[in-house]
Amino acid sequence: MIFEVLERVGPINLFEFIVNPESFPQTVENFFYLSFLIRDGRAYIDDDSGQPILESCMPPSQEDYADGLSKKQLIMEIDQSMWEAVVYTANNQPEKVQHLVTAQLQRLKSSNMTFTDTEPTTVTLETTDPATGLMHQIQFIQRVREAIFKASPLYGYPRAINAMRHCMLAVDEDLRGHLPNRPLRGYEEQNESAEKYLATTLERGQQLFDRIYGAKAQKVQDALYHYYPDLGEMALQDMYGKVLSFGKVINYVETELLAVGVLSTMSTPSVLKGHVIGAQNVGATQAQIQAVLRLAKRLCS
């Protein structure tokens, strides 16, 4: 069924085709069936344009493989828990963050999931390698902590502290011993001098700011400096430079979707509108944006 639909509508953005904004479990199931099409060579993903474009195709022959054709593995995370954590933090419900992390870690320990979900419906990859399970747990905690931290300029540092404390209450001592104990950001971590790090950070922050706000970037920047010069300086140097533009744990699309989820819980419609457009500017699809908005609405109801 999914192959016939793809033949009819493709080529198409992967997320527009797969994501069901009304159902996270259905989205996971769609990815599951798509994986078989790709495995069998009946569909492929082309990311040369900077977007994952999905298209149907004829299965390759043995001659194609003999001529040098090869398959590449793509590991993609679908992590609803990350968005739930920041929405709970924005609503100042840190105990729900702890409950969420506890439940998710238990599931990862028991089944080593590659797709994660807080609903009973999941797609799992069975493995007997304990190191793989530990790696998934570490990655999950790092992404949740990074999400809470990245969204902290939006909902405030006190709420981020409360959420982070409850998050770590769900982590046992053994797992804590495997988590990084040094900051991910900073000139020492980047092997740069303090002067070079500051220059690089400012440049990276300006680039992300310009990409998010597009043609209106200079107008928005001028307004921030007009309201209060220190506000504009903090936005570029600290918020966008040091916090948001660091993409080694959570990429720019995910970062903007986090902003959309948090801002949808606050009474700041103009700022929300700016980041909905910003999410599109960095590559998020309408399906992804609507899914995050619906998730935030459901969690807040």
C-alpha cells in the first residue's frame, strides 16, 4: 500500500510523506514499513538538495551491484520524549519530566529501542549487546538534557534547573558514571583559544540567526538592539551563539521545533509565528511543525 502511494505522489520530502501529525505511533509504523521498501531497493532517499527526498524505484540488479552500487545505512531517531520534556518544563511540571525519563530508561534497558515513544506502540531492534543498550540510554539522557538546556532562554533558567534536577533523579548511579562530566561547550572543549572561541561563537550565532529569520533577520536584530543594546548582544552572543547554534546533540531543525513547542504554551503569538517560519527556514516540514503544536496542546490540556 505504501509503495503504491509513493509511486503516485513521489518524489516527496520524506517527512511530509511519513509523518502523521495526529499520531506519533502511526508515524513510527510508517517508518517501519518504509524501511522494508528501502531494504528491498523499491525506494530510496536522496539528500543532495539538503532535504531528504523520497522516491520509488526499481530494485537494483546484480549487475548494478557489480558496477559499484552500494547500500548505505541511515539511522534516524524519532524522539517524542524530548519534546514532552521541554513542554513539561515550560509548564513548570518537573515531576512529569522525572516520570517520563524513568519510564523511557526502563524501556530502553529492557528492549534497546531504536525508535522511542511514550505510548505502548513501539518499534524495537532486538539486540543482545549490552553496550548498545547503554549507548541508547546515554544518548537519550543527553538529548533530553540538551533539549531542556536549549529551551531555557525561552521558559527561564529556574524552570530549567528544576527540570534538570528531576531528570537526573531518574538516572541511576551506574548510568551517571557514563555521562559526560565536562561541558560540551567552551573553548577548552573546542580546542580553541578564548579569543578564537568567542569569534567563532559570534559568527555561528549570527549565521543561525540569519538563517532562522531570513529576509527579516536584520530588522529583527535592529529591533532587539533598539529595545536595549544588551538584549541584542545577549541574543546573538549567548542565546544563538553559545546555546542554540551548538548542533552536535540536537540539530537545527530539532532546535527550532523545540522553540515552537515551548512558545506554543506561552502567550507570545508574534514570537511563536517568527519561530514557526524559522523552523521552515531551517528545513522543518509543515507536518513536523503541526505534530509538535498538537503534541504541546495535548500535553497542556
